[in-house]
Amino acid sequence: LAANLLAPTAPAACSGGAFLGGASLGGASPAGSLSTKGALRPSWPCRGDSGDSMSTAASSEDAALDDEMLAMCRKIDTDGSGSISQLELITAVYSHPDVAAFVLPGLCLRECLYGERAFDVVDEMFEAIAGGRQRIMYRSFVGHFRRRAAEASNVSPAFRKLYRLMDADGNGTVSKLEFYEAVQRHRIVARLVLGNRHRANMDAEDLFDEVREVFDDIAGGKKRFDYADFDAFFRPLHAADPCVGRALMDRSSARVFIIGPGFGRQLNPRQGQVIEEAGFHVHWCWEGLPNPETPTFDARPYLEQIRFEIQQFQPHVVAAASKGGAFVAALWKHRLWRGPTLLINAHPSVRRIPKDMPVVLCHGANDEVYSTPRWQLRELISTGSPNRCFLFYTANSGVLPTGQRSRRGDQHNMQSLLTHDCLPRLLDATLSHEGPELHMVRSWRDRLAECRLAAEAWLGYTPAAVRRLWATRGRDERKLQEVPIGSEEFAHVVRAFKARPKEPSAYALSPPESWERVRVLRVDRVENAPLHEDCATPYYNSLRRAIEDQGLCFEPGVHTTWAFHGADAEAIDSIVSSPVAGFQPLTSGSRAASLWGSGTYFARDAKYVADGGFCGQPAADGTLRMLMCLLMSGMPCVGDQEQKGVLPFRCKPHRYNCTVDCLSSPEIYITQHAGAAHAAYLVTFA
């Protein structure tokens, strides 16, 4: 039963796509009256060997729930509200053997129907899924069990052996006492649990405190943890490669149907060339189609021709730009196309986005033809389905003291789409089963050098991963611990610090040769337990719940990232030693603070911080210091120089989690919460 219910829906085979039918339309047509019978939704192109994790599964609720899983949820949801309460879940486990077998596969039927233990396990399970809420959505319930199924199918024999050493009574779960005794008895368990903090002569009180803190991190507030909790906590910390999904698509099997008028085949030929050079199979629909110059243009006489060519080509995605958006609006209105769509420029005739349809809308802040304010574009994109639509907006930065802007949003031709593989990635995003916005965020990793990705993977992408390298409990007055030169940890920090991205920066920085001459002289690890436990970790956990509540799979390395922060000596000392909030966005201020709105600013690359002079005055010996931080970035949106306070809604009631300077290849991150950034290392360089 569990195997059948939890199997994720596979993408369709690489067959052609089509369109939805509708009534015949009036008006003259080059090919007679318009007939739309026999139309279908488009199928998806096959994915390449992307290495994506489970987060690449369909993220919309309909795609996530197959018929059997939906029936299970409805059986539990007795009041038909579309969500599940704790009482409904407990009642269903006691009332329905199939629900009990699915929810509690490790318990025998008698325990499920009559045992008190079943009540306790379900109670803890509900709290873990709900994260403090009174009810859980179907998608959250399904996502929880699918993750457990994926973890169970990828069991490491070595981890299983370690877990058995902890589970002394063999009942499948580990108590705090069992955990503590296993650390005392087995050196291999002690090394796993305590990491760099493991010492043979450790004081009993210190040992118990250390073990208790790790137990709480694994159990997440529960009295006992199971293997899934254990594996989810330790596997990312000790894997050589945490296997963060890459945003790769098989472009050679994807068919792109381009509506020619407005796409600039003659005036802006690079737009089409970039798509063709990326490897997509392209069909241009332009012969006989006029350029819709007037606002009252009637596209109906030309829809039969477009429909016929779509039927012949069987595209996976339709792309249009500028005035060609009028044809897309007509195709949508008359239900002739309901597949993935890329729109460059928001055409005035596009007033709503059809439901359950992947759409990427690109628009620039300086569009001189369709001057549409950002709030209006957000309203338009919100008419579509959650996680299915993405507004790719290029914005103006604030004004520098020189009177110039560090970045300028696109004009109508949207030149930025021609750099950083941006336009092909946006087409990939429309075809992604995880949703276009999440796919685009995932693709940011591909802008980084492989050596940096390898270094980040070793350091880890979670607060717990950062803490495993600590040499102390983090409660000493001294919060900085020097990382030995020549150690593996030192080497990985230096690689991340010195790495340059694959493409040149959008900002005017010093020549690359000057960065090659920079030397890292010292690396100190920040070990501040109160800040870690009371600020960074709670924020990380709440961010994870918020992302999952929006129907997405939270993935460290995608929703978290490494970045750099410069400040003067006094500010750095305050950030490192504060027991409450290291970074304080509400009170922060810098030369860049008005460029993309309020908050604490971080740079993707250390070179940007150094070249910008953000590290304060050099010390007497000429050295400078910079913080390397783990950001809990979540789902970012592009910044706004006028932004103050809370960020825009992404999926109500959830808002975006931080802002960036660019949605194609961000170089600046701005956080608005003290817990969103965890200072991990202090790098001294010259």
C-alpha cells in the first residue's frame, strides 16, 4: 500500500504537446472557420540526468496528489475542509486499518488499534508536520511521507549499524537516555555525535549537555527520535556530496514554438539565436502574421493558422515577446493553448493568467513601450496558480552618491535575457515540474565555480552542519576559534573565499588578476551557542516549515546559501559576540543600504566586498577582515529601493524571505530578519 501511494507521478514520455479545445470562433480566417476539437494538454520533455532530489517532483497540489493519495487524505479529513486536524488523524488511525498501516508502518495492527504508543507517535508526527499550526494541508501530509519513503529507500548500511548501537531496546526509536549511553559506550557514536568536540577526558556534565543539545536538534522537540530523524540530521553533515539538485534540463528534446511578430527576428535577432544555440528544437510561426500595432488589434482571424502550426509541431512551450503577446492572450482566451508559456513583456491584453498553467512573465523596469508598474505585474502573476507562475523582473537600483545607478532594469528589448544563459534557463523553468520560480533559484548554483560548490558542500548548508565543526560548546567568553592552517576545513573556506563565478560580475570591480594576489592569512570559526540555538536554528526551522507549507520541498543549498559580509572592526566584534542577534537588519546602515531597500547586505562573492571597501579601515599590519556567512535565503524576490519593512506576499499568508539585486544571477542578498544570516567564519586577508 505504502509503495503504491508514495510513488511520485512520473513525467510523461517525450511526445508532443497540444492544446485545449473550445467553441468555434467567428470572423474570417485564412483557412476557413476555426475548429478546435481533439485538443490536448502538452506533455513534458524528458529530463536529463540532472541529479535532482525529490524536490524536482511536481509541486502543485494537484500534481502532488495521485488518486489513491487523495482518497487517503479525504478519508482522514472527515469534515471535508481540505485540511487535516490532529483529532481527525488520530481518529482515522484508530478507525481505519489501511490508514494505520500507512501512517504507522512499524507498529502491529493491535498496537495501532488499541495501543497507547500509537497515540503518542501520531501526536508527535502531527506536531512535526504542522509546526505549531492547528491543521495540515494535504500537500504537507503527502510531502512528509514521500520524504520518509525516499529516505527509507536510500538507507546507508553504515548509518543503520550506528543507529542500532543507539537503539538499545530495539523498539525502533531512541530515547535521550539511550542516546547518551551510546555516546558513552561507543567511540564511533561519540565521534559522529560530537564531531570536533569529542575528547577522551570530557567532563560528565559537559558531555551530558552536549549530547542533550544534539538530541534536541535531531528530535525537534520530541521525546524520542526514529531512524528517519537520525538519517535526515546526520546524512547531510557527513556526506561527501550532499547531492543538491542541479537545474539541468534535456533541451534537445524540448520543442519551443515561437510566435514571430514581436520576437525581434530581424530587429533583435539575438533573442531567437540564443534559444536555438542553447539546443532547443525551435519552430517559428510568423509567415502571414501581422505585427499587432494597435491596442484594438483583433487576433481571431489568425488563430486558425497558429492552431494548425501548433498541432503540426506539438510544442512543449510557447514563447512570445512584445506585441506578439496579443496572440498569446487570444490563444488563452479561446482555450487553444493551456501549456507552458514564456512571455517577454507584459502585453496590455494579458489581464489574467489561466489556472494550472506554467507561465513565466519577463518585464523590465524601464520598458518604454509597456510601462507597467511592478505592483500591477505582481497582481497579474497572482491570478495564476501558486508555484506555477514566475515574474522575472529586472529592477533599477537606488542612486549612488555619484548620481548613477549600480544596476538598471531592462528596456523593452530586455538585453539582460541574452547574458548568463538567462533566456534558455527561463524556458527550462517553464518546463520544470518543480515550478518555474524554484527552478530559477536552483539554477543560480550553476553560476558558481565547481570548486566553490565542492567547498560549500563540505562545509554544509545548515546551521547544524556548521556546528559539527566546532571545537567548543560555544559558551565560552571567547567566540572565535582559529582554524588550523593546512587543515581540510581551512582549505575549503579559502576556496570558497577566493573562488570567482563562471561569468564576469555585473559591477565595476578590479581586474581578476588583483584578486589572485590576495592572501588569506587566518580563518577563525565563530562558535556562539546562544546565537546558534536561539536565533539561527529557530529561524531555519520556521523557514523550512514556511517553504513546505507553500507546497515546495525545502532543500539546503537551494534555500540556503553562502555569502560574505564586510564591516568595521567594532561591528564585526558585535556580530560575533552578541548572544541575541548578530545581524540587526532594522538598525543596519551602509553605503548600499538604500540601493535595494532596507536590511543587511551580503555579497555572493568575497571579491565584491573587498573591492567595494566594505571591510572598514585596514589594521595596523595592513590586514582586513570579512565574515563568511550561511544565509537562510528561502525564496527571494528582486529588491526595491523603496522597500521598507515586510516583503511582498509570495503565496499568502507567506511572504518572500529575502531580496536580491537580480533574478538571473544574483550578486547581492539582503536579509530582513536577524536569524536569516549565521556568521560562521571570520577571514583575515591582505
